[in-house]
Amino acid sequence: MIELDLMKLWDNAFYGMAIIIFLTGFWVMLTHSNLIKKIIGMNIMESAIFLFFVAIGYVDGGSAPILGREGVRYINPLPSALILTGIVVSVSVTAFALSLVVKLYQHYGTVDADEIAYMRRNEE
């Protein structure tokens, strides 16, 4: 009975790891005021989501869906396609966020969000 439960737990380890990685990125975003560290935390969260989607599409003993093969278990190709789109969006959002951080640094001379907020309050 216990061995069966451990096997079920091991089979779902990818979901647990995705949650742990996501929470790590979320923690980085919440606890750091450095904007570059916040972007890194966002990228960690995106990587966890990619792992989660890949884990959903995995089929034990499955192979790539190629036409003309009969009696073979296939993996689901949809999560892989979504991951490719997600990676493109992730890179674009990261590049845009980093360009905004560069502009903020040029204007305020810092990348610390708390200091920028303090400077903005004192400008008014």
C-alpha cells in the first residue's frame, strides 16, 4: 500500500517541482526591490510554467506523433507548441522589461524600486 502511494507521488514529482520553482520565483519578486532581480524572478516563474506544461503533455512510453505508425502511444504535441509560443512571449517581455529598467536607470540613477518610488514622491 505504501509503495503504491510512493509510486504515485514519484509519478507526479514534476508537478511538485513546478510548484516549488514557481513559488521560488514568486518569492524573489516579492522580497527584492531591485528591478533586475524582479525580472529574474519573473523568468523563474515562467520556467516553472513551461515545466508544468511539458509534464502535462508527457505520456509514459509515448513517442513523437509521426504519421503512418500504428499501435503506438503518442505524446500530446499541443503543450510543446504552446511552450514554443510561451518562450517567444517570455523573451519579448523580458527584453521589454529590461529596456524599461535601462530607461529608469538613466533617469533616476538606480534600479531599486523603493528608491525610485521615494524620488517620485519627492518630485511632486
